Amino acid sequence: MPADAAAPLPITQPGRPPRPRLVEPRALPRRGLGSDEGRAAFLHAIAHIEFNAIDLAWDAVYRFRGMPDAYYADWVGVAVDEARHFRLLQERMALLGHRYGDFDAHNGLWDMAEKTAGSCLQRMALVPRVLEARGLDVTPGMIAKLRGLGDEASVAVLEVILAEEVAHVAAGSRWFRHCCALQGVDPGLTFRELLRLHAGPVLRGPFNTEARVAAGFDEGELEMLFAFDEVR
């Protein structure tokens, strides 16, 4: 989108179905994976992330002007992937007797989208590289638990999502560094300050170092994450 295009409209809540009901994260009940309902609730939480990720990708396309064509191609591609992930999760939940909207959810991803609406640099740093990157850390453990329960159908869905989310976080890394170069700021120092200001509560180890390296995190950034986790 050209830099001289009309300014984007102020960010608002995106269009959503009447359910799920949005609550504070601490109000969400903890459910085990040993029942169909528990597994459906777990998959619902991931589906809600993917649902928000569709809107986030399209907002990144719409909101930030004057970026290279490759930037827009990346985020259109991410939107397509996220929509496919959401469909896969819906299909799996249906086989477990549930659908999207059956469980409560929270609005954390979109809250961060609103906070970063005025800065492509901040959006790239804090949404794909912090919030969405959490999936790289926690998904392998959930795959192992589901496999231990014999739920290979859910495992197959999560393995697709995990593999493709590495590329999505990598897009965030790529365009974060591009924005830093445009603004003449140091990526490492800038990322550290953004983590300090906005992301401390959501940074928890252990971190999936291999996936994060593949997604564009360098050694210094990984050390930052470990340091933030240690002082929690």
C-alpha cells in the first residue's frame, strides 16, 4: 500500500460472532485433557487465537502504509494460513461434540493489537514475536500430552499449526528489523525496551529455542527472554 494512501481508520474491535463470551484470562477454568470436553476446550482456546490471528494479519495489511510489496504478501499469506488453521480446529472440535463459541475466551491478542495500532515496529515486535511466539514454546508439550492420550487426530492438527507458525513469527522478525532500520534504532535494544514496557507478564520459560531461532530470534534476544523469565 503506498505511503500516500489515505490514513487508516482508528482501530476498533473486529467483527465477531455473538459467542464466545470474552472474559478476563484468570476467569477461564482449567480443564484436563482426559475427556473429550477437556480436549475440545483446549482446542477451542487455540481456535480463538487463530481466529484473532486472521484479523491481526489483515489489520497488519490495512494499517501500516508505505511498506514493501513483500510485507503485504507476507501478511496476506499469514491470514490465509490462519483461516485454514481455524477450519482444521473447527473440524476437530466438531468430532469431539463442540464448536467455536461453546467455551469462554479472552481478548489478549486484540488488546495488544489496539496498543500497537500506531506503530508497525511495535506491532511486529509484540504480536508475532511475543504473543504468537508463545505457541512455539507450549505446543510441543501439548502435542506430547495428546499423543500420550492417544489423540493422534488432534496431534496432526497441532503439528501443522506449529510448523507454519514458525514462518509467521519469522515474518514478524523480518519486518520488525526492517522497521528498526527505517527508524535508525538498534533492534536488540528496542526489543528489550518493548519487552520491559509491555511483555514481562507473558514471558515464561521454557522457551523452544530451536523454533525461535528458525523464526528469526538471535542469541542476544534469546538471552533477553531467559533473563526476563529468571526475574519473574
